[in-house]
Amino acid sequence: MAAPALYLLFFLSIITLSLASVNIDCGTSASGIDNNNIRWVGDTDLITTGKSSTVLNNELEKSLSTLRYFPSGKSNCYSKIPLTKGGKVLIRTVFYYGNYDRKSSFPTFDVLFDGKHLGTASILSSFDPYLLEVIFSPASSETSVCFLRTSSSNPFVSSIEIVELDSGMYNELGPGEGLFYQQRIAYGATIGLRSDLHGRFWFPSGSHALYRERRSRATLIDTSGASNQPPEIVLRKSWSGDGLVLGDPTLPSGGVPVYLAMYFSEPIDTLSSRSFNIFLDGKQVNESPIEPVFGETIQVVVKNVVANSTTELEFRSTASSFYPPLINAVELYVISTGTSVGGGGGGGFIEEKNSKLPIILGVVAAVALLLIAFVVIIIILANRHKARMKALAMPTSTVANMETGSSPQSEEQMGHNLNQPANEAGQERSTT
């Protein structure tokens, strides 16, 4: 990771051009436009819980210098955040710890977006901003962001940004699904790329000893062939090389379902072809060979594949290819299918929707079984009692052969004992 000062400067350089539909400066009631012409609103109309605090750092943007933390309550929510129903929305939560509580203890907590998509914020540094970002289709004209306590540390948030995306973007997203940001890389870039018109941050890949950095010779690069609308600037450079292999060691070792969007543009105007296939852990994931076009953009999306910290994404040239494979940019998201955890108003407890139904059904089934068993026992006892009453008026030999529910061994023993006096009496008369 870059030094904190350099990382912060890069972060500030890209956050200043964010074109979010709503920018919430958490921990303050003041609204206004900052030095970068970004309009921020205070958060007091969106939440009634938590406390405000400030971070002592003169180099910070205003949106990072204040924060709201939550010292009590299982769940604290920003609610009724306005947005347009339909289409897609990107919500980014930014956390700048800055050791505001003087504890030097990095918090960990969960964040619930729109009551459905649950992510985890694990702060690892006092002075590096931490981002948690999700893309989904809103079901109404309002949304919520809830901060859930999972440990003794207090949840907090520095800013919340909501960006409305075009409806055609990320159109592979299924109903109820969300995309949690994992990485967004512009290959060949060595400095931070500013956020694009859709509020996305594109981080630089830096250089790599095994891959060649290529710069496009095209005057203009048409991005209309990519429905996710990557900015032209991320297509200006690329990585190229035989045996091109990419991976993300920060993914969970157990594997998670991912959404992977890759973007390609041929950097040189030539009649020679570039053709390659893409393999995820040895399995080809593209339907037909990738053949980048000069001055244009090709988008390839791989969805619902499981990837982990050791997964390798490999690009292999076809037999007809004259040039080695390349890649310009990539977006990697972890797929969220929604969660049953619901967040109420600020300070409320978490409820698991539909979780009571299995419990109720289990109790009803158990009671029914007990009633049936009770009835069966009553019937058996009644039959035994009736049998005993009849036995009192029957000969001894008949009683010995009655079916009373006893085991065969007990019946045999019972018959032997009842007949024993009669046999002994007969032997005594014979002797006499």
C-alpha cells in the first residue's frame, strides 16, 4: 500500500470530481459547496441517532474532517434518502478514522444498504480512507444505509454518496442482486485517475516487470460498445504480454460469487490481428475469441463464477493471433443476493425476516406429535384395563394365553407360573 500521505492525495484528487446525486457530509448540520464545486448536505435531517466528531487534519476535505459515530444501539440508520426509482444506483460510504476517539483501535462493523445488501467495513488504518460501495436497483424512491454493531467498537461514517446510473449499465444484474465493489483497475496507469461521470473511482495498476505497457494511438476511443460506459481515459493504456495472468489475493479464501467486467481496445492501427481467450482457473469463460478493435471498446462480462484469493484469470492467445493478449481495465465485484437481516430506525434491534415462521411450524408439529402420542397411550392403557377386568372372570389357563401387550417372553413366563400349582396338585394326588 502507498504511504498514507500519497494515498490521501490520490484519494482527494479523485473524490473532488464525484458527480453524486446526493452527497451527505456526515456529522454536520451545515450544507454548502466545497472548494471543488461539490455540493454537500448535512445529515441532521436524515438521522436522529449518533454523535458528531471531528478529525484534526488541515489537509482533509471538509467531507472527511467530520464524522458521525454510534456509541449505542445495535442498528443506526440513515433513512429516507431520496433517489429515482428504477435504473441502477451506486452508494458509496467513506470512512476516515483519523483516530477521532483517541483509542487507536480500528473499528469493524457491518453496513446494510437498502435493507438488503450487507457488507463489512474493516478499518485497517487511522489515516487511509476506507470505501464500501454497492450497486443495485432500488425498489422505491427512497433508500437507507444502516450501520450495525458487530463488536465492542463503535460504527462510524464520514460521508455517504449516492450516484444514479443509467438503466442500461450493469444490465446483467439480476432482480434483488447487488454488486459490492472489490477493485476497479486501469492497467498501465501509474497515477490516480479521476472519478468518471458515474462517480466511479479507477485506481492505477502501476507497472509490472513481465507485462508491457501500451498507449493507444487512437485520437478518440468510442466507448459505446460497452454498456457499463467506462470512461475513455481508462482505455488509453493497457497491459500486454504472453502469459498474462491476473488475480486478487484480497478475496476470501473460501470463494465468493463474483461479477467481472473487462474492457479491451486495440492500441495500434494495424491489419495484423490480436486474438485471445480468457480462462478462470483453467476454464474458458468467454464464448468466442476476444479481438480488440482500434479506436473502439469491447466489454466482456463474466458473472456468477466463484473466485477466491488464489483464483487466476489467464489470457491465452489463439493460434491465429499475431500479437499477445492485452487488457485495458477491469471491474471486480462480489455479488450480493440480498439478506434476510432488516434494519429499522436508528437504535433499533436487528430482525431476521421470516425467521419466526420455521420456529412456529416446528412448535406446532411438536405439539401435534405430543397430542397423538398422548391419545395412543390412553387407548393402550384403556385396552389393558379392559383386558384385566375380563381376566378376573376367566379360567387361569385362559388368562395365561391372553394378548395384553406384554412381550412373548413375559407371557410365556406368566403362563408357566399360573399352571405350576395345578401340576403340583396333580402329582400329589397321583402319589396318594
